[in-house]
Amino acid sequence: MDYVKLGNTGLDVSRISLGCMSFGVAERWTHPWVLNEENSRPIIKRALELGINFFDTANIYSDGTSEEIVGRALKDYANRDEVVLATKVHFRMHQGPNGAGLSRKAILSEIDKSLKRLGTDYVDLYQIHRWDYHTPIEETMEALHDVVKAGKARYIGASAMYAWQFLKALHVSEKNGWSRFVSMQNHLNLIYREEEREMMPLCKDQKIGVIPYSPLASGRLTRDWSETTHRSETDQAQRMKYDAFADMDRLIVDRLAVIAEKRGVPRAQVALAWLLQKEPVTAPIIGVTKISQLDDAVDSLSLTLTPEEIMSLEEQYVPHQVVGAV
């Protein structure tokens, strides 16, 4: 396993991060394909054996049960000081007023609930899951700063927003001497590259670590176009993200299949190798439901694509509607 610094920090993270949205109680969320605790623990254990130390979850995943499963597994299998544990806040966790968003009340309440579910005194990275259009960014950034100063988070990060919003948040932090975002968890893969226009150059300039989600486009980059899975048949979010441009994206997936066949490797390895060479990508967040998928992700670290292969994969891309920031 390779380890790199997360953005402009001294924090060492594995070059692959394990996304934990796949773990939880299916009956408590909208994704029936998530793995229960019994089936989640072997994957978490294998990730640690492979040298992965970076685990990303969120309070909303399976109504908090992802955090509970991850917290118990890491307590049993890992040294807390060696693990980089990340979670997120924003989406609705209870009905009624103040049940969602990034107000001071919501952030200070949700961090304590996340820590309790995770069974830890602190998280290494506390991220805002989306932009809150109904709360002043000054209120959000001060609350996050107080979370850090209280010792409940070591660093703060952001996810899925427009570049102008991210820059505004960075400016507010610097202006007031508050804790600054060190990472951006954005939507980036071979068939969704809109982040390359503004967000990626901004992150490179500001020395922000980029930890993309959906690096395999919810599995669409890993199989034949006509092949389906339980997730692809039931995941409405996946359809929302990718169905509109399916005809154009298929051309890219076909190119991916050709390169993978010539290389004699799974398609996932080629798709991740492409992403890993993008600056300033730090650690793609890989969601898996099988140990073999985890092994493929780690194997991608040893695969280097040629300039000709990269051009072949990129030249069929067409502009997409923005997905994730809204």
C-alpha cells in the first residue's frame, strides 16, 4: 500500500479509501443492496490487511447503522491511532425542525451522535456532505472550527459543491482564523469529468486533497453495458447520475473494456488507474460488496497507463449535466 499526505496536512492516508456506504441495515435506508454487519466485517478486516487505513462513512448511511458497524469493526480489528476515520453531516437525520443542514445546532448535535455510534472520542476528518443554502457559511465554518477545537475532529473537509462555494468557504475560514477545509470529496470518474473544469484546478492551487466518490460510476465502469446487478436495478441515485448520458458514456466503457482486455486486468483496475493519475487526486473512495472488488482496487495502484491509453479513454467524453453539487 502507498501512503500520501491528505492535502496540505501531515496526515498520512492510504492511496485507496474504503467507502462505507455499502454497510448498514438495508431496512433503514433506501438502498436494499447494502451489506449487514456479518457480511461487512470481513471486508473491513481485509481492507486493513491490505494496508488501507482510510475509512469514509456518513451519519445518513443506513440511518447511522453504517457508523455503528464500522466503529465496532475497527475497534476489534485496528489500532485507532493508525486509522483515519471520516464521517459526514448534512442530510436529514430526524423529522421536524433542525433535523438536517449545517446550522450550528445541527453540527454540534450530529458530531456527538456520530461519535457515539462510531464508539470513538474523535474523527480524523469531519466533512460537510453538501452545501447548505439556508445557513450562512460563516455559521457553518465557525461551528466546524469549534468541533476541531473541542478535540472532536482533527480536520474538516467538504463534498459535492460548486467551486465558487468552496472558495467562499475557504475565504471565510482564512478571514476569521478558523479551521480550513483540507479535502474535497467530489464526484469524478471516467464518465463524469465536470469537476475538471473548475474544482480540480482550484484544489490543486489551494493544496486541497481530492478524495473522489463514485470512482467506478456505481459499477458501470466494471462490467459489460448490458450486464445488471442488484444495485443497478434498485439504485435510483445511480440512474439519476448516469442514465441521461448513457449512449455517449457507453463509447467510453467500450474503450475501457478493450484496454482492460489487452492488459489482462479487470476493468475496475484500468478505471482507477486513470483516476489515480489525475492531479490532485489523493485517494479515491471505493465502495465494495465483495472482497475481490477490494483486491482489484488495491491492485490498480501498480498499473500505469500509457499516454495513448489515457487519450483513448478521454477523447470520447462529452459535457455532462452537473450532478452532485446541486
